[in-house]
Amino acid sequence: MNEIIDMIAAIEAEQRRRAAGDRLARYNKGRRVHKKQLAFHKCKKRNRWVFGGNRSGKTECGAVEAVYLARGVHPYRRNRQNVFGWVVSLSQQVQRDVAQKKLLSYLRPDQIVDIVMLSGRKDSPSSGVIDQIVVRNELGGTGVIGFKSCDQGREKFQGSSLDFVWFDEEPPKDIYEECLMRVFDRQGDIFGTMTPLKGLTFLYDEIYLNKKNNPEVWYEFMEWADNPYLSKKEIALLESTMDETTLQSRRFGRFAAREGLVYPEFDESVHVIPPFEVPKEWQDNISIDPGLRNPLSAHWYAVDPDDNVYVVAEHYKAGEDIDYHARRIHEICDALGWKRDGAGRVRALIDSAAGQRTLASQKSVTELFYERDILADARVDKELFSGISRVKSYLKRGNGRPDLYIFSCCPALIRELKSYFWGSGDRPEKRDDHALDELRYYLMTRPQHAEESAVSDVRREKERLLRALRRKPRFG
């Protein structure tokens, strides 16, 4: 009996020893939790990026994600038995000092099957440069974590079939594209953790703007205040030593040219929301910026009883004729159950230029839409700076809360808000602004909830009658 008790005690002591040295088991557990790290791990998208400031916790979550996948212990994903992935750093020195060090800190010695070194000794891997780490996979197989550096060139990234690639900092475009091919056949994951110090690079278009509308792309900004382990006093001290441009990238993980944005008030995490079924009485209007070779942009707008505006649907297409656009507008109206008049027509706002006839056509765009049961009103206010000011006020009121929300099914409008920059002569650059134009047209109408407007009209008429009655002489 004593032998059994001693064996149990020994097992429990070994469990305590392992738990004490198991950083992965303690990761984001307890009183202080890094919520944005958890959001990254929980996301099911296959191309995920954290744009983070220095010391924001971005590299930590990248290392943990790689260990989760390699060991088959991911708490939020389907785990695989035999896993092969790469960790990509800018250079071998950066690999050794950053990504490699982080990964080793989350692996217990008993979880490592083998280490293959490029330089240094495997019994002291942290001081050398690792080629591969082979770890035990909880499903019975093995996980191989290979290390690559961007300075090796694209050719060194060819040939392999991978389950994941983790980019620790921003890679060159050719290496990024090569790695996309490496995970293609195994439906693997690309994830990156970076501080955007190089300006508006290809990842600004590919990930942040998501110009290709890739449904697997996801990103999050991570800043010092998101890291619960950083001292507020130290944050304030370091912040005081930086200019605004440096602060945007080093603290907030923002792209360097953000200060040139027309709408820096726009925050995708605040203004973009999941679609929901909009009550019929909220439906207000459609706004159109016409285009043939250029995109035609149309959005559907709703207003709630508090006069918050919701952009609930989008049609954005270039190179199509008026019949195509009219058909799509009616199809979207049907899908939304959008309000129509007694003749089955819908109303919309449209750029005033659409009311002009051209040499190429005897009818204006407005007339052509009218023939297709779209009552397009070209009497819009196109004053640029007043319109920009109005949009800004909807993005952020004096109380700090927005009055404008955009459904996530409107990617073109979201992308234009994120990439609309001031140009020369104190005017915005005239490109990629079709959705923004018709957003201005709509907001310049000062939209109000229809039911509230009707009540106000009744109240005003009642007050008029009361004033008239008071003015009448009374006879006794």
C-alpha cells in the first residue's frame, strides 16, 4: 500500500513540476487576459494578421498559434495528427532572437522529439540557429516546425506542402505569394504578426483593404493598452518621447500614412457590424453613383428611431450596362423586402450628372433608370467639403459615439473609407471614391426616422392650429 501511495505522490509531483514549467497551459489564463490575442486564436479564417505596436503581444500569439497547431492541441480549431509548418523571419539573427526564442519558451523539453540545427548545438538550441523542431503531436503523430528567413530569397521557399506559415514581421511580396502556394493543397493557414513600419506596402492592399474581397482574410490592430501586462506609467512615459507618425505605427500598429486619411475617424471594429434583419419602418433610401466603365456604386440606407444610419446592402460593379445595374438593384430590393410604391417602383438618390443627356444617348441615365422602375432623384447636394464634414460627424459625434454603422456585406464602401487620402491642393485624391460620393449625397439629406418625422409633422400641425385658436377673439 505504501508503494502505491509513493507512486501516486511521485506522479502528482511530476505533474506539478510539468505544470510549473508549462507556459502554454498558463497562457491567457487567470485574472489578466489579453482579449485580442484570444480573438486571433478563435478566428476561423485562414489568412489572419495582427498589426501591432511593439510590445503589444503580437509575437506572443503568433508563437502560441504555431505551437497549438504543431502539437495538435488548438482549443478552437480541428487538430491534425501530422503537421508541417514554417516560421518565417526577416533574417536568421531575427529568427534566433525573436520567433525561435518565443517558440522554445512554449515547448517543454519532454514535448520535443528532435531539434535540427543550422548552427550551434541542439543541447543549447536558443544560442544557435534552428532549422527544424520536431514535437510530439497529441493525436499520436508529430509536428514539424521549420524555420525560414526572407533574406534566403524566394527559391528557398519552393517545393514544400504545408499546414501553416507564420510570418513574424512583414515579408517581401514574392515570398508571401510563394507561401500561399505552399499551403494551397492542404488548405493550410497563413498568419502574420507585424508592426507596419514600411508604409503602404502590398499587405496594406492585400489584407487591410482586402481589395480582392478574399473571404478568408481577417486582421486586428493590437496596441499597448491591449496588453494587460504593460504598465500604464511606462506607456505614458514612452508615448511622450514619440512624434505622432511614429506613435501610430509603434504603439497602435497603424500603417504609416494614416495621418493623410480623409476619414481617420473610421474604425472598422466600431463602425462595421454583422448584418441583421432591418425592420421595414427603418428603410429609407437608396443612393447611386453611376458608372459604366467605372464602377456603379449603390447602397441601401436605413434609419432607426434614434436617427442612427445603417448601410445595409451594396451593389458595386464596373463595365456593365444600365439593364444589368437596374436588374441587380431590383434583385437586392426583393431580397431585402425593400419598400416600393403602388406601381412597384423604388426611389433613389443619384449624382446630378446623371440627369444630363450626352451625345452618345438621347436619354439621361436618370431617364433610363426611370424606364426601369427606379425613380432616381438627381437633386443632391454635391458640395464636397460640407459633405466630408457631414460624414465625419456621423462617424464620430461629440459624445464619442457614431451615428453611422455599415453592414459587413458592404466591402467596397468599407475599403474606400479606409483608403481615401488627401491629395494636393487640400482636396482628396480623385480615385476609388464612388461609394463615398453617394454616401455623401445621402447623408447631406439629413436622414431621419420616417415614423418620427411623421409624428413631428402631426405635432407641428397641432401646434399651428392651437396658435390659430389662441388668436381668435372670444365672445362672452
